[in-house]
Amino acid sequence: MRSHLVLLVIFAFFVSLIFAVIAKDDGREQLRFGGMMFGGFLASALVLGWLMYPFPL
Amino acid sequence: MRATAAEETQSGTLVLLCLASWAIPGAGHLWLGRRSKGLIFLIALPVMFALGLALQGRLFPFDLNEPLVGLAAIADLGIGVPYFIATTLGYGGGEVRAVTYEYGNAYLIVAGLLNLLVVIDAFDVAMGRK
């Protein structure tokens, strides 16, 4: 498994899952909170990735 | 003012609860009857830790001369018993040339830190704050 995107998605899934379960008690709230967090992780990673694109190391 | 016997018993139980919660991810929540939360922690955190090892991440040594390495070691230790199992079995050496090395480190460190958050959550539940 070498795809950075897949590794990023799995990482975001686990972190969102744990935070959602810690922060919320109700199942629907956990799903909503975790989903928003997961989407936020992915969106911010993609946006930052494209913003850094013109500046290779 | 001296603590009463009941208070001492309660604080002793709290210490045991936090230790159990640290050693086995989710054990604190299972102890407190939060079965679904405990099971999610019990499965998700060791899986994340194992993925970190599979991605050639490194379990950092306690090197106080390198502050960041020392902090990473403390974070790695946060996962509890799985850390000792991995080190006993010889995992966590880290392969710095592997493409996934940094991802592995991130998985290992964050799994440990998340487990420490779970310990704090179990403490809050036991104190009746949640």
C-alpha cells in the first residue's frame, strides 16, 4: 500500500471515528460530526496539496 | 484535612480505571458500561497502531538529547499494552527508506495520542462530567 491518498483517507477515517465517538454520545450525532470531520480532513488536504503544487521542494 | 475511606477508595478506583484504560484501549469505557464506545476504541486504536507498524513506522526510543524523539516516544507509549507487545516481538524498528515511513510514524504517534484522549474521556465519565 503506497498510495498517499489512500493512506491519508484511512488516517482521516480513524481520527474522525475516534473524535466523533469521544465527543458525541448519540449515534446520529456521531455520524454527522465524524462525517463532517472526515470531509474537512480530505477537503483541506486536497486544497493544501493544490496550493503547494507550484512550490516543489 | 484527611480524605475519608470512601474518597480514598474512589480515588484508588479512578487510578485503576485510568491505568486499565491506558493499557487496553477502550477498557475504561467497557468498565463503565459504555460498551459500544469501548468496543470501537478496542478495535480501532490497535488497528491504527498495527497499520503504523505495517507501514514501516518507528517506535521511537526515549532519547532525552533529542526532544522531538523523546516526545514521539511518549506519544508511542500512549497506546499501552500493544506498544510492549510490538517491542517484545521486535516490531517498530522503522525503515527510513520506505515510502510509507512518515505515514507509519504518523499512525503510531496519533494512535498513542488518541488513546490518551480516550483515557481522559473515561476519567471524565467516571467523575460524572459526561
